[in-house]
Amino acid sequence: MTPFDIHHCDADPAQTGRNVRLRYGIHTPPQATGHVLILQGRAEFIERYDETAVELAERGLGCVTFDFRGQGGSAREVADRNMGYVADISHYVADAHAILTHIHDHHGLACDMVMTHSTGGLVGLEILHQNPGRFASALMIAPFFGLGGADWMAILAQFISGGLCRYGFDRQFLPGQRLLSPLQPYNDNNLLTSDRGRYDRNVACLQANPDLMIGGVSAGWLDACFRAQAMLGDRVSPDAALPPVSILLAEKDQVVNNRVTRDLFAGHPGVQIHDIPNSRHEILQERDDIRARFWHHFDDHLRQYHPAWTTTPDN
């Protein structure tokens, strides 16, 4: 059973033109010293952060996370529930604002730190750009600021997704994506994690809760990401107002482009970038030795930017 208390609320239709039901989870340990907002990656869902919530609680911290529209237990905007779709990254931003407002008004909670994974990094950076004082700090895990693989592949993907959207096919799977499934058996060469146990655990969760699952990428989703990435230079110029940001890159990431992230934040005084050796894209789903490096950097981040919070778990 998940440690999260699961709830639902509605996104603000004034922001996106649609009334979308969002699923969110809260985990608050006794005498919590603070709460972290977790912005998920594509195709993720609350239960993938069960282990992380327990480890945050060991540090005296609570957390809040939610399933973005179009994935997990939140409402879909297309007829095919297996399609990963969003019209614009600003809709994910609106979802985050709706959750933050709701937990403040209905649970009396505030999140002073945001932790993002993959696509969640695009969302988090847009929130920081709009309101640099919204969070005291940010920690970004393998952010999706550029598509992994060869540069020509990213250019081709941008051309195909943009072309399909221009002709009204934004709610179509990209070529080769329709049959993709997160239920595939573990393969040593998968791009996400080298930890078979955690991989199998996530598959088992989806098998038991198939409504949480989405499959391949739509033209609309990828085009929305590319459009958001095209604006990143304006968001993170060296004089851009940002709170302290720590970025943790997976050394063996083939899903996102680490070089793009390094180039993007080069020279920004408020951003620290660290590598997690031997990690694939999903650092929090990796082996214990790799995850230990993550928690080392997380605890150091707290010591620097949240000194009043508990920084190490009880032994």
C-alpha cells in the first residue's frame, strides 16, 4: 500500500480551457519540518515515488506529488487512454499551480522546495521563471531540456512532430510509438534503470492498476516539449532571477541530452550541476549504490539551502 494519502481536485479551466480532474498524493511524517513538491516525468504516477516519500520522511520531510493531466490517475484529454498527450507545457504548469493552491487551502500545506524529474524539469523551470520566489530552492533530476541521442535524431523528431501538429494530427501517436508499452519485461539494455527489482516493481504496480498506464508519445506531447525547450535560453540567461538550483545528471542518460543542460546553465551563478556516475535516466529507480550518491547530493542541497530542515535520516 502506498504511503501517500490520495486525493483529487480540479485544475483551473480558466488557465487551459478544460476542467481536468487531477490525482494527487500527500505524505506527511510526524513533526515534519517541511514539504517538497515533486514534479513527475512523462508516464509517471504517484506510486513510483513511494520509496522516495519514505526516504524523505526519514529526513523529517513530507512531500506532495501529483499525476499530470494525461497520465497516471489524472484525467485524459484524448480518447485513447494509452496515449501520452498534452497540448502545451503551460497546461502542466497550470496543474502544478492548481495543486499548490489546493493543498494550501484544503490541507494547510506549503512546499518550500521543488524536486523535478525529466519533463517535470521543464515545468519547474517555467514556474521559477514566472515567480522566482515561489520556492526557496529547486533540485532537478535528469531534466528534459534536450532530447537524447544524436543531434540529427532530435532535429528529425522536431520536424516530424511539428509537421504533424501543423496539419492537425497532434493527437496521433508518433511513428513507432503506438505499440510501446511500459509492461515490457526487464532488459539489461533498457534506457531507464539497471535495477531489475525496481523495474519489476513498477511493472507490477501497473499490472495491478492498469488505469495508471500510458504508452507511446503523441505528436502533440513532443511538439509541446520542443516548443518549451526553444524558450529555455530566455529563462536561464546568466542574469535570470532564479532561486538556488541543483541539477543531478545521470551519467549514462540516453533519454535526455546532458550536454544541452550543461550548455544551457553555463555561467549561471545560482546553478550547481553534479553527475551521478553509472546511472541511467531514472536515478531514483536505480541500484542502491547509485541512489546513495543521489541522497548524498540531496542532503548537501538541504544543508546549503534549507539548514532548518533535518538533513540526514536516523540510523
